[in-house]
Amino acid sequence: MMTLYRQELTKLFKKKSTIWCGLILATIALIFAILARIKPTIFPAKTMFAANFEAQQFIVFFMVAAAATMITMEFQFGTIKHVLTQRYSRPLVLVSKWLVLLTYSLLLYVGSSLFAILLKVCLVNDKFAIFTRAKFWHDWLAGVGGEFLNTWLLLSLVLLLLFSRVLVRQSRSESSDTLFWEWLIFP
């Protein structure tokens, strides 16, 4: 299992899009932090910080794209057959992909949260206080956690649709009558 997990992590972080997603998130957060500094009436700093300077909304799109490419590239390049002919079962392959997506989403959410704290301290520290108010921290962490759960609800649907669509198409092309559920449950 750890071998599959490491292989999937390596595939994910070798893609240029993974690095670009992090850079784009940091740029978006920086732009909104600067806007909160310059135009506080239009972009209230406290509201912008609560949403990690709007980076949270883009994480959802990046995660859906990462999930879609992670699944479809396996079939596009034919590497899924190689993985499945090894000693690993199909459910184990699926679990490793889900764990990699979980790791990547945690990395993006924690990274954007830490970057938001850094931007708050550097750019909008004089706008409102957060370090002395426990309720604000509680509300902020609950908001980030809620966004994380919403992202995973959407990702579960995306993964289900991707696996069922790709595998049903593949089973038809191989003139097999197995459905996605048979592929998942009966390896």
C-alpha cells in the first residue's frame, strides 16, 4: 500500500500543474490581501481573511481538476493496466488515489491557511485583531474545516462519476459486460 501511495504522490508532484496550482493560490491570496489593504471598504480585511483571502474558493476547482487528471491520465497512457497487473488489487489502487488526493487537499488547505496568517500579519495587521480573540480563531478554523468537507463532498461525487464513466467505457471497448461496481467489488 505504501508503495502505491508513494507512486501516486510522485506522479502528482511531477506534474507542472501541481506546482502552478500552489503558485496561483498564493498569487490570488496576495492580490486580495493587497486589495484589502488598499480598499478596505470594498474588500473588508476581516472577511477576506476568513476566506483565506479568497484562496479557498479556488482550491475546490484545483482539487476537481487534480482528481480528474489523476484518473483519466491512467487510462490515457495505459498505466492502469500495468498497475493492476502487479500484486495490488483494484480497491487498493483506488484507496491509494484517494489518499493522495486527501494529502494534496490537506496540503493546499493548510498551506493557504498559513499563507493567510502570514499575509494578515504582513499586510493587514492593523485592520483587526485575531491573536487575542479565541472566538475568531474558532470561527475561522470551523470555516476552513467546513470548506474542506464541502470540497471532499464534491470530490467524492467527481471520483464516483469519473470511475464509473471511464470504467464502463473501457469495459464496453473490451467487449466485457462487467460494470463499474463489479470492477470495484470483485477484483
